[in-house]
Amino acid sequence: MNQDSSSPDEDIAQGVTTVSYVADACGRQQLTPGSFWQPVEVVNRQAWLVIEQQVARSKAQVAAGRRSRLHYYMTANQMNPGLLARYTGQPRWRVLLHLCPFFFQRMAAQTITRYAQLFQISPEELMSGLLKPAIPSRQDNSHHAD
Amino acid sequence: MQTEFPHNQSAHCESGVAANLLSHRGIPLSEAMAFGMGGGLFFGYLPFIRINQLPLVTYRSAAGSILKRLARAPGVRLHQRTFRSQQQAMEALDQALARSIPVGLQTGVYWLPYFPRALRFHFNAHNLVVFAKEGDDYLISDPVFPQPVRCPAADLARARFASGALAPRGKMYYLEQVPESLEPAPLIRAGIGSVCRMMLKSPLPLIGVKGIDFLARRLASWPRRLGRERADLHLGHVVRMQEEIGTGGGGFRFMYAAFLQESAALLAEPGLEAAASALTAVGDRWRSFAVMAARICKDRPQAEDSYPAMAAIIHDCGARERQVYQELSAWLRSAPCR
């Protein structure tokens, strides 16, 4: 890539400066600080739009009583039943059952705790009340060491 | 406990960690050099492995292979282990830190709170170095960040035990022994040799230069086979794997060109310099594909943008890359082994 084609857009890195290899005037590749290249922003945004659509659909299904609240938390955290099963140490078919409101309401206390711990919410928040956003949206990015 | 670590920001996590760990032990090494000596460049299109229902495209060798190759260098000993229990894994980390050893970890990006939100996907092969602990926080040299970062112990434990594809199972590693200095020539030759083998001699049609051609053919048929919307998603996914964080741009091709340039200067080999220029041109070509793809994904195509046009660019990338690796193979055969 040539130096003049980098873009000043700083959207997806949220102000974090990244480095990439850019050829200088003599054609030497140099590690150059900068922000993301603009086409990367486009495809990153595209990937997030898909996730946002899935979350909105899940929310609507939960509101209509067709899916359990677990389905929302799974989708919002970019998981699928297989991954959720591995995180909570259960067979996949049990997770699939818990995605139905009928079985969700009848989960053992231990199972509820396991899901709640994974999604970093309280058991009460998992079972009722307002749906909380995904884990990354609840954390801020002020963790720099100095 | 020590709190000093030479944190050098890099474009790719694994080669950055390898370079920083070696530099810490008195063997200064650039990221590009670590990437090249570790034989990091690759291409694979593996549609039977799905990430978020999209086919796996990779421009780099398998996670962990750069470190593995570097650990085979004469005189280097890398201690590496995985764990069953989170508690054991965190205790082992603390013990190593108490002995002032900076520790490399494999982690899942989704669980790291300091990562920008837009980049937090379930990707489990992110490498970083923990170099100190302060209270309940670990001080981390994450090579893709400009400065060292802080991470609470609970979050780091989660990240070390992320599940799914490439699950790290608490993997930690540190350098047990390093030589006085690394003899670069044999490592450079071995690294280039392994890349040439993988890219030119793979028996599978999905890997190496053949894989690039395979992707080009598949890509041309996406709109017909998948419909417009799914085709655009597949396309965006390829561009993300090529250009997003950790690639250094152009699907690692620019980083490898940097390695070839550095090697050319080190070994006084003009042949490598020429290969570097050719590879830079290939990287630019990959980028022109990405630009066209982004316009299509954004639904603002120009007159010349189309799937067949992109397939033609990728075929061209494949042909050019084949030439670069053939030249490098010829150089390996002709240059005297030192």
C-alpha cells in the first residue's frame, strides 16, 4: 500500500492506534502507525449489521414468547447452541431445549447460575426484567496500564 | 517481580509476541523477521470449516506454528503447557511472574475487556504477553496495542479458557533458554523454504497458490449459487480475513515483503530484494480486490466492479505469487548454504 491512500477514519478501533506495513517513497516496507484502512471499516460494519439484525430478530421472538430469554443472550453474545453448550458443559440438545420458553422456565437453579455466570448477569436478570446488552457493550475500554 | 518489558507494537499478534519475548532475552528481532523465520505466510480456503456460517479463508499459517518453528532454532527452548483447571492455570501464571518471567498466553479476544468493541469476535488464537501483576490486575503487553494494557484477573482467566474453535485451554509459554545470539541465515532459509513448499507443492487444491485459484473460481460463482445478499457477506468475510487487525495489510503480504527486504540487507542478497518488490506488488493487487469488494458490499459499485472482475484480480494475484515463490525456490537452490 502507498502512504497517500491511508484514511483518517478512526471508527472501529475506537481511538486505538494500530500499525500496519506501508511502503515508503523508496519502496521499503515500514511499520507505520495509523488507523484502519477504509475498506476494512466497510466490511467490519457489514459483519456487525448482520449481528445486529440477528439480535433484533431474537428480541422480537423473545417478546412474542416464541423463544426464551436465553436465545437473546446467546445471540447478543455471538454464540450458537454448540458454543453455548461447550461453555456451560452440557450436551447441545439440552441447550436447544432451553431456547424454548417452556423448558427455560423449568431449568434447575444450578443451570440458571451457570448461564448467568457465563453472560455475567445475575440469575434474576437472566430469568426476568429488561434484557441487558452483550458483554462487550457493558464494558468500557479504559484499561491502559499507564 | 519485574515490571519492565520491551513492548513493541506490531501488526500481527503471534509474530509480535515471538519478537518481543526474544528481544526481552537479549536477542533483538523485528516482528517481520519473526514472521518470516517462523514461515508465517500461507493461503488456505477451507469451505468445510465455517466461521459464523462463512467459509474459512486464511492468509497465514496455523495458529501457533510461528512460535513452534522459532522454538526449533538451535539453542532456543520454549516451555509450553495447557491446563485442565482455571485455578491451576492462573497459579502457574502467577508463579512464573513471581520469578520475573514474562509469559506468553493464547487467549480468546471476546473476553478481553480492553479490546475495541467492534473487534470483539469469538477468535481464540490471540497471543499476548503478561509481564506483571498489580493487585488483581495483570499488566499485559498486547502486541497490537500501542501501550501496555491492564486486564482484571477474572477476565483474563475467561479469555484463557475460551471455548470453540482453536480453544486455548489455558495455553501459556515462556522462553526457558536462549542462545547468545541467533544465526539468521539458516533460519531465514528454513522459513522461506517452508513457505515455498506450502504455497507451491501442496497436494490439496484448497491450499497454497492452487487455493488462491480455487477461491477465485468459487468467488465468481457466489452470486449465482448463494444469491446476492449471501454472496456479499461471503465477500466481506474474505476481505476481513485479509485486511482486519493482525494482518499488517494485504493479507500478510506486506509483512512478508518487509521480512524479505530485511533479509536481503542482512545477507546481502539482491535476489530477495527483487522478490520483496514483487510481493509488495501482489499485496497492492490484493488490496485492489479489497477496494472493489468494499464498494460492492457498500452497494456503491462502479461500472467495472463485478464478481468476475474480482475473480480475475485474484487469479492474477495467484499467478504473480506463484512466480514469486518460484523465484524464491530458485534462490534457495542457487545461494550457497552458510
